Amino acid sequence: MTRKEQYEQLIPQIAGLIKDETNLVGILANVSAALHEAFPERFFWVGFYLQENGNMLRLGPFQGSVACYTIPYGKGVCGKAWEEGRTLIVPNVEIYPGHIACSSRSRSEIVIPMYDSQHHFRGVLDIDSTRFDDFSAEDKDGLEYIIQLLMAEIEDLF
């Protein structure tokens, strides 16, 4: 099955998980779990960092090994995706300037910023792989679509 086909199967499942739900932590936990389970050979860490205190990301629901609790604005891949306001794909975190190594197993990473309908930043979806260069344009498109669905459903819960 291609990555595109995997996302085509996953998107309706996630849409069903989040529809009409009001438990923000539960929603983010289930989305993390669904992504982690959909790509178990690729996604060793999947989770959310949520904006707190203006210039800090704080660890939210996730699946995988232990993680960093906070990430400052502009720091690491998550903070840089926030600063730049766009999805970042890092093929090799070992050579990424300022990478925050929460796990020594991480080799590549994708981070998708989360914005509400008023374009207020709310957090990021962070996914790590143990493989170098593991994230493609298909991952970017699929994950950005999932984040759009998610934000449309949960923006009033922040």
C-alpha cells in the first residue's frame, strides 16, 4: 500500500474519532495513537506540543518514548516550524542546527504547525522516525490535511 493510500484510509478514521468530541486531551491522545498505529514501522514518536505562556510549547498527548516537556519559540524543529509558520521536514536531525534531542533514536522529523480559523497559533504535531529521510511530500500533504480537520473540530476547546 502506498503512503497516499494509507492516508486515504486513515483520514476517515480520524474524522470519526474527533467528530462532536469535546475532550481536548482525549482527542489529541487518540489522534496520536491513530497516527502511531497507522505507521508503526515509520513513526516511532507522534505527539502534540501546545502553546503556553506566549513563547513556549508544552508537551501534550503523545505516543512513544519519553519526551521533552518544553520547547521555546524558534528552538529545535518544533519551535522553528512555529517561528516560520510552516511545516518543516528534516531528513537528518543530526545535522539540523539547534535540534533538540529528546530521543537519541530520532533520525528524521516532520512538524506541522496548528492554527485556528483566525490564524492563531495553537501548537504543533511532531513526528519522529528512526530512519533518515523518512518523510515525503505525501506525508506533508496527508498530515496537513489531518491537522486542518482536527483544528476545525477542536479550535473552540482551546
